[in-house]
Amino acid sequence: MLSRLVVLFLLTVCRPFLLGQVSPKTTPEYGFAIVRVFPHDTTAYTQGLTYRDGFLYEGTGRNGHSSLRKLRLDTGAVIQHVDLGPEFFGEGITILKDKVFQVTWKSGEGFVYDLNSFHLMRKFSYSGEGWGLATDGRELFLSDGTSEIRILNPETFQEKRRLRIHDGATPVDQLNELEFVEGQIFANLWHSNRIARISPQTGDVVGWIDLTGLLSPIYRLEPEAVSKRHRVRSKSKATVCHRKAVAKHL
Ligand SMILES: [Ca+2]
């Protein structure tokens, strides 16, 4: 079965301002407009998604079904894949230079693949859980469901520092899959239709994107349905979102 991947343009909408409300919170909110829709395999339990040179790279989850896949964007066809062992629950992925990095949920183990061959080059370890992964082109940014994002050296995997994510004085947790977009970290919040736009310098949430309405009505009937936002094409300022319903895995 195929569902749909959608490409979005983000629309700046500062709701408190538009509604004329007086509020000390000034974090801007953004809406969206769908500009393209692509087919996607609904059996893939998407946990990580990124884009490089015309292809989507997808990390899927669930024990016994976890994989790394390369997809044709226009058809959704899987043209390359590697399966993880059944003991692993695949999570976020990112591409840095000619390598794909993938983390796992509770195993404390990640994988580094050759981008072209998907040959497993090495494994690495980290403490705690692995949820999302992104890169600024130099370092790896790892989320674990808390309000902190760890920054790792991509060669040694040593933790260099941590960002504490907050909107004003309020910590923001449930940070899930991550992407870098024009110098900001975009993080979707698990069990939410919202994406936080985060400063990688300070951890401040500098904007929110509300994807309410992206899911079709049939998916909105699912209590655990969420919009999983992933890959961003920064040149066009369009975001590819994944609007299949996903089951709770926590
Ligand atoms: Ca990612």
C-alpha cells in the first residue's frame, strides 16, 4: 500500500498577533501549504527520513522490521535497503558526507553505512535512548525524547556538549526526529502535530510549525496518529512531511 509524502511550504503566521491577543509569548507560529504529494509504502514504520541528490533515505523501526532504505522520490520504490538485526528498533538517520548514520531506540547502538553501497562500516555506542539524528555538516545532533539534544563527534562519537531546549522558560521535551534547515534544528514533537524550530547555539525555540490538518480524516481517527515531519529541502524552503498514521511505540 502506498500512502503519501507531502511537500510543504511553511507560512508565517504569528497567531497571537493575528488574533489580537495580548501575550508575553512572542514565539512565532507557522502554518503550511501542500505543494506536492508523493507515494510512500504504508508498511514502512518511518523513524528517520532525509533527502540527498534526488533520493529519499528512510530509516524504519520496529523489532524485526527495522531497515535503512533508499527510495525513488517520485514512485516511492525501494531501490536499495539493508535490514537491521531483529534485536534492533531503528530510529533517526542523517547523512554526513558519504556516510549514513542511524541510531536505535533502546539498544544504545548506532550504525555507520557507506552512502552508496549501504555497506556497514562501523558501529558506535551511546548512553540512553536514541530517537532523532541530524547534522550541521560537522557534528551529530542526537535526541532521546527528553528536552536535551546531545552533540557528538562523528568520528569518535564522544559527547561534546548538550543543548537544553526551551520555549521561554519552559523546557520542551518529546523531541523526536531532527533536521537542520538553514541553520536551525527542526524537531517534531512525539504525540504532537508540532515542529519546534530550535537555535543550535542557545537551545531556544525560535518558532513553531503547526501541522494540524495535514493528516487525512481517516488517520485522525487513530488515537496514536501523529504527523511525522522529516526532510527539508532548504533551497526551496519546502519540507517533505510524512502523513501516515503511526502506532504508539512507547
Ligand atoms: Ca534526521
